[in-house]
Amino acid sequence: MKKMYSTKMINTGGRSGEVHSPDNSFELNIAAPGKRVENATNPEQLFAAGFSACFNSALDLIKTQKNIEGASTISAQVSLYAESEMSFVLGVEIEGSVEGLSLEETQELLEAAHKVCPYSKATAGNIEVTLTAVEG
């Protein structure tokens, strides 16, 4: 397997801290979900951002292979669940649209992209991920 890219982030303070790249070119304040802290995000938002971008790139690859030119939009809603007081899991709801395609055609493309997307592969068998085609 050929490594195509690698990156690193460093956190201090957990969900009440900050993350930064080793060269400090990227820095974010972190706050627990539900807490309003100015200029802060949380791990679930970061995961949703990464998953939606990665999934849409996988979808673009599938569209290219099938000569489909319609623009696509992907949203990823990440939910944090408490299984117990000391056990937590994530769930992800992916919604996608492709211009010019029916819901059925879009759903087929979402299913194909789910087999290609590295985030989908990383979560397979670990968390529940649902895929739903929506009107664009």
C-alpha cells in the first residue's frame, strides 16, 4: 500500500482545550458539544466536516466513472450517544443530492461512494452510518 498523505494534530485540554498542527499553521479552540464558546468547535463537528468532504470526493470519483456531470452536495450529521455513564458512540447520517438525477439514481451513487470513501471504510462495522438521497 502506498501512503498518499499523512497529517498530525495535537490536542491539549480535551473537549475544553485546543488543537493545533505541529507547525501552528492550523489552530482551533475546542468546546464540549452544546456549550457555546466563541470561535470554538467540537470533535463531532470536525468529524462531520471531514466525513462530508471525503464522501463527496468519493462520490465525485464514482460520478466521473459513470460520466455524470451534475454537481453533488453531501451533508454529514454526526451524533454522540451515551451507551452508559462511561461508554459513548457516534452515529452518522449522510444525506446527498446530485443535480439532474432521481432519488433512486442518487441513492445508488451514494451506496457506491460508501464503498470507496476512506471514512466509510474506517467506520464500517464500528458505528451506524445511514445514507439518504435528498432533493438538491
